[in-house]
Amino acid sequence: MARFPETPSFTGLNRPERWEADIADCEVEGRIPPDLDGAFFRVQPDPHMPPRLGDDIAFNGDGAVSRFRIKEGKVDFRHRWVRTDKFQLEAAAGEGLFGAYRNPLTDDPRVAGRYRGTANTNAIAFGGKLFALKEDSPAVAMDPETLETEGYYDFGGGVDAPTFTAHPKIDPVSGDMVAFSYGAGGLCTRDMVYWEIAPDGQVKRKVAFELPYYCMMHDFGVTQDYAVFHVVPIVGSWERLERGMPHFGFDRTLPVHLGVLPRDGEASDIRWFTAPNLFASHVMNAFNDGTKICFDTPEAANNMFPFFPDVHGAPFNPREAASHLTRWTVDMASNGDAFESRERLAPFMGEFPRIDDRHATLPYRHGWMLAQDFSKPFDVPGLSMAGLTMNTLGHVDHATGRTRAYWCGPTSSLQEPAFVPGGAGEGEGWLVAVCSRLDERRSDLLIFDALAVDEGPVATVKLPVRLRTGLHGNWHTAEDLARKTLPGAGRPTAPLPV
């Protein structure tokens, strides 16, 4: 009989949901823009089995993908588990077999050597397939219509690393997927591989190199001419794993590095720039003007992840964990390794930045992100706005400096938005975001005019169920999803006898 621990990670709003569902013609308040025809995919960590070690962190939950299919003003909702090796092996055994987050030393011997990935971090379509991604394992292909799991996908054998980033970028000019693999030489190694993959699945570019130190390489930036890698000291080692410590910890004694690789270059062409210690994870966008590169990221003075504690024992500092959107500028024509500048771009304190993806890799004007506005009331008994509880959706116009914001109310929080193209101009379109109704224990999908988020949602898709806090997701048009250019899946996910 499944019994989850009575710990903060598994109770209250963190209670596992463990369901799959189809809801046709969801209830809608307001009016969905009639020209919307596509699907919003997002993924959430949701533990399928009680943790093997008695407790766990949210980052180790099994991936479950949601699809909101919007057409002719109506919305159909579908939600399915990603059937990874981990999911299927544990389902067959009826118990948890994989131990601590990214620590195979804590696993049941019966699953030695199997992929430990949970596919719980991002859901993005490419070449007619949906990919559920977790950066410690290969991409998992799914059918974007049925959400059935097809299997681990290696792009015809072209991606020969054991990992694949959860944050690939789609170059809007070439149509290529741009990606990377870290820990490519094995767990805790400094080995990296940069990839460019054509829409037909052919690997066009593979560049292998080493990082200055092993760390959590969660996201990166891509311009038309460069790939940009920010190396931030959320570090790990086999020594930590052998001692039973969390895989990662934050090291305040290490500098930050920004590696810039010409997209037509080799490993020897990488330039490494250096900045003082700080924290940064996600990237809003990057672009270059000749040799000068702009890299926009929410930056914090200290660690944002209390579950990956300071390696020297310093207590978590929530004030220093506050992040603000910042532009890092470096110049490949410079003689030194210092950043040219770091400039704050918006007043919002928050994370999960997004753009009009038609302007990824290019100079851009509009950006959106989730923010925490502590001046607004928060009224959910037993909860506070500590951590990553986001109550505001912010928009920044980089050309004018003007910002707009939407507050979701005292009993709700917001999850990462995604842009939906409308008109031809940058920012002309819509924004979709899941809103957690914390007091009602259920969720809505909100649809905004992207350039007028402060006016509130134009439509609210009401769900009778609660979606757990998700990580990332993306909008894809029906035309995009119908463009099936990738060959069949790679190795199916299938359990060994247990």
C-alpha cells in the first residue's frame, strides 16, 4: 500500500496528485481569441511512488505532461505521465527503486545502470514530436496528440551523449534546434557537448569541450553567431554523493564564468569571461551586435535553492536569493576576461523569463517574467510567499523601459507563462499561464493580451483539478505540430524484470 511521508515535501500543496485525465470542452470564462489554433504543453514533477529513502525534493518527482489544445474558442485538456525507465520499473515493482536526486549510489541494485531521468522539467515540440526533458538523461519522445510515450530519442544516433539539456532553443532563422549536454562524460564530469540539430533530425554541429568546473548547467543563451554558457557555482562531486549529501551545493568562493562559443567554431575558439560570485539560472534571451554579446538573465547575489545548501555551511539567505533581470555584456574583441557591464533591466523581483520566441537569438524588445510583489496581500492559511511563490506577471518593454504587471490576487500563484503568436509584430499575440488557486486546491489557465497583461486575462480556462507547480512549457501552433519531419523514436522505455 502506497504511503507517502508526512513531510513538507509531500503534504499540503506539495501533496502528490498521481492522476491522468481527459477533460473535453473545458469551462471558459471570457472569450478565447478565435484565431488561436494550437496547444500549450507544460510538465510538472509529481511523485508516482513513495520515495525510497523516506523523503525527497520536488526536483526528483516523476514527469507528468499537460496539454491544453485550443481551437475555435474551445479547450480540451489532457494529462499523462511520461513513462520513463524509472516510472515503469517502479510501477512494475510496486515500490520506489531510485534513491536520492542524481545519486545512483542510493538506488536499489536491481536498477543499476538504468536511466534515472524523470522527464519532469520541460515539454517542447520539434519536428512533429513532443520531447519531455530532464537534463540528467536523454530526451524522451512523446506523441503530441495522445501524449503516449514513444521512448528515449537520440536523433538517429547523432546525439551520443547520456544527457540532453532541458532548455533547447529553436533558432527562428534556420529552424534548427540548438542544445547541449553536460556531464557528457558521465556523472560529475566537466564534459560538455554543443549540438545543432536540423528539423529532419540530422545533427549538423557537435562541439565537445570542458567546463571550468562541474556545475548545474540548466540553461544557456544562443545568438545568431554564438552559443553562450553561464557557469554558476551550483557544484557537485562524487565525494558529495559518497557522503550522502545533496548532489549540488552552492559555493560562494568560486567565480562565475561565461563561455562564448562561435556557432561555426571549434572548442579552441571558446572565450571565457569571468565575474564575481553570484547566482543565475534561466535566460530570457541573448543576441549579438558583431562581437558584442548581450545575455539577459535574472541574477541574484546568492543561492536561490535552499535544498542545495551552501557547501561551507552558511545558512540560506532569502534576501540575497532575490533575483532581478540583468543584462550581461561581453565583447569577443576585448583583450581581457572581464564582463563589459552588468545592467539591471526591470524593477521586478522574480524568475521564469520568456519572450516572443520568434525573436529568440535576435535583438528583441519585449520580455515577460513571473515576479514576487510583497506589497500585495497573501491570504492562504498556513502558507507564506517565501520561496518561489509568484503572485505577479510582469512585462518589460526594453525599448522604452516601461513595465506592466498583473497581480493574481491574495489566494493564488502563477506558473511560468508562454508566448502565443498573434500579429506579425514582436509581442503581438497572447500569453498563457497556469494559475494555482491555492485556497480552492485547483487550477486555471489564464490567457492575456501579451502587450496588455495589466488589463487582466481575456479568458480563463477553469479546471476542476489541481495541477502541481510545474517548471517549463511551450506553445506550438497546429501547423507546427502537423509538420512531422523527425524519424521514429529511438530505444523504447521498457522495464527489466525486477
